[in-house]
Amino acid sequence: MMNKIGTYEFMAEPFHCDFSGRMFLGHLGNQKLNAADFHSTDRGFGMKYLMTIKRSWVLSRLAIEVTEMPSQYEHFTIETWVESAMRFFTSRNFCVSDGEGRVYGYGRSIWAMIDTETRQPTDIYSIDDGAIKKWIETDKPCPIEKGGRVKMSENITLVKTIDINYNDIDINGHVNSVKYIEHVLDLWNIAWYREHRIKRFEIAYVAETHQGDALRFYREPTAENEYCVRLVKTEGETKNQVEVCRCKAVFG
Amino acid sequence: MMNKIGTYEFMAEPFHCDFSGRMFLGHLGNQKLNAADFHSTDRGFGMKYLMTIKRSWVLSRLAIEVTEMPSQYEHFTIETWVESAMRFFTSRNFCVSDGEGRVYGYGRSIWAMIDTETRQPTDIYSIDDGAIKKWIETDKPCPIEKGGRVKMSENITLVKTIDINYNDIDINGHVNSVKYIEHVLDLWNIAWYREHRIKRFEIAYVAETHQGDALRFYREPTAENEYCVRLVKTEGETKNQVEVCRCKAVFG
């Protein structure tokens, strides 16, 4: 009988670590998404199977908290489990540790399932007669706050504009979830990261960005060492301005 | 008795694949560097040991040829071995395959060893009484051309300028070798990659780039589907212009 909690081992690769020898948050986020995919694949509702029936998981929200980051060459463990599943959203949690009781941090994520042809939300319970409900784990704690609505005022500052390039785009044809995190964290420089470490990062995805679009970053300080960032795309052909995601970064 | 050739298994992670579902060349390059590190660590001259004696390997040249790229979720094998070792340079080759005889491509690399305090080249033979010489493998073929001098004319076109950010910099405090490859391949857009695939990429590293520097990309077509790219940094404080690397990209 397979456990409800999936446990996967990773290593903090040398070139996935920053100037201080600690893993980049983006790469940790990427490994959480890999763990989510391994867990759901092992239990019959992974991306690879969903592709065959023209469905896909879409990440709607992600919140990551870390008290410490794995160092270069360190092996670490990601546990992941489904905390709840409704017709149109499921929540999945993460615990990152050294596998021997020392916890690096936690994560929370919300996913929708879409029809890859219509791009519309579809019923998660329709997969294998609601099989996901068998895997709900409610006893394992995830002691971090859920992602909330990121409130921002109207007079926020445009701090950067970038073009979207070939390496930003994944097999879904739009900007990879993790690339947004990297681009947002690039708003601060190494001098800042010498004095501050990221404690919590949360992101809510609103729309997709494509090659040829430009991304505008609006940033607002909302508390001491806390910033909200709104990303707005300028669409390549129409020049329409569309909000694509909102983030909150808390430093310590 | 350990084999002269090291063999390491990897998977083409979903978010390390491009819009077409094939692995990004940058991520393949990164896995080659990981394989190089595993191989040298297993044989007593890896980065982790070198750090303890204030030495480091520095990648001087890398050439990658691929006839095909691993697809999303595909497991692949990287074999790596030392082809030659002199006092100040060693050459290391790579073969990427499915582990069952289907070859995706090959790689060649040249490395120097530096003193991490003086940043000056040091004698590779000084490590464990020239131990690297025991591991030289000359029978395994690597049927791709060595990287040559990338010749460019003087009237080349400036096609892009970017700033160097937090996520570009690794534990050595300068731009990661693989990030240059990604930034250069980002000079072409998805419309180009729909019609062309990268067949060969070669890069010669000349100087280091740091946070706060800007990188200028000069590109010149040198044959059909062949381009040379020169990267020049504008140093953050002095505004000095220094060539940091030269690349050649051949598409098919």
C-alpha cells in the first residue's frame, strides 16, 4: 500500500547555488514541482498520464518558507502530499528537510486542472472516478500561512522591464512558473542578499506570458523587509497590458 | 579498481525542456559539468577537495555537439573521461547516450586549475603527485572537432545588452559558465527554434563577469546557419570594456 506522503531525495547541485553557496530559491521551487509530479505520477494522476487525455495541472499559487537553505552538495528530502481536493482546486503541501529531522522549510501550493485544448478548468474528480480523494492527508502539519490576496496600492513603482526569451518558455508554450520567481528575485542585487535572506516567497499566477511579450515589474514595500511585486505583460502584437502574477517576498 | 570512464545517470526534467519538449542545451551543459565534478570527486581531484587546498578547476573551453536532445522525462547517461593532462591544462570529453547504444551527442572541454587566492594558474600535476595522469583514457573515441579559435571580423553587430543579476552568479562570485550559453541561445527566438535545432555550440571563456556589469552581445553570421558571438562586459564601476567570451553556434 503506497503511502499518502511521497518522499523524494535531491542534491543541492553546485551550479544551483548562489554566491553564498546556498541553493537558489528558484531551484528549490523547481524541485518541489518535480516532487509534486513524481508523487502524482506514482499515484495515477501525473502530468505524463494527463497529457494522454488532454488534461494538465496548472499551478495557481505557490508559497515557500525557508528557515535555512540546503548548501552546495547537501542531500535533502522533499515530502509532498495532497491536503485537500475539490472539483476545481487541489492543495498540495511540501516539507523540505535533511531526511533526519532537520527541517529547512515548508511549502503550500494550489493547483487547477485544465483541458489543454480549450484551456478551461476541468473537474479534478473526473480523473479515475475521483481517485485523488483516496490520497488526502490531513494529519501531517504544514505550519506556514496559506498564500493570501496580495494587496497593492495603485501608485506602485515600475522598477524593471524585461523581454521574454527562448529559455523562459517551457513545453506548455508559456513562461515557466519558476522563471517568474527567478526574475522577481533578480530585482534585488548581491549587496542586498549579503545582508538579507529570503524567508518567505509567495506567488499567485493570473495569466500566461509568451515569447515576444515584455514583462514589467512593479514593486512596493509593504512592511519592513517585505515587498509586493506585480508583473504585467505587454503583449507582443497587441501591446495590451495584462497582469500576469502577484508576488510577496519577505526577507530576514 | 575504478574505471577511467565515469558513467552517470540523469533525467530530462520537465521544466528543463523547451517548448518542443526537448532538453535545453544549457541544462545538458550543466549536467556535463556535474558529471565532470562527480568523476573527478570519485578519483580524488574534485572541486570539494580542491576547495580545502585553495584550488579550483576553471572551465576554459566547452564544445557540445548533439544529433538529438533527450526528451522530457527521458533518462540519459553521461560518460566522461580525461583525454589528456598537461601541467596547466587538462582536456575532458563527454558522451551523452540513452545508456543502450543510442548516442545523443558528444562534448569536449578544456580546464585549467587556479589558486583561488591569487586567481593564477597552478600546476595540475602538484595534486597528489600527478595522480590525474593515472586516469588518462585515450581509447574511447570522441568524434567531434576540438574547439578552435573563433575568428570574427571587426565590423560585427551589437545585438543585445543585458544586466547581470543575482541568479547569474554562482559560488565563485562570477557568472556561471552555463548562464553564458543560455544568454547566447536567447539571441534567437522561438520562431527560429521551430525551424532550426542547435547542432554544435562552442564557447571559449576569456574573463569573468560580475554582478553590476552589463554584457554586450555582438553577433556575426559566418556561414549558412552558423554564427559567432562575442560577449563584452562593461564593468560596473570603471565602465571598462573587456571581452569575456567567444562562442560559435551551428544550427541545422
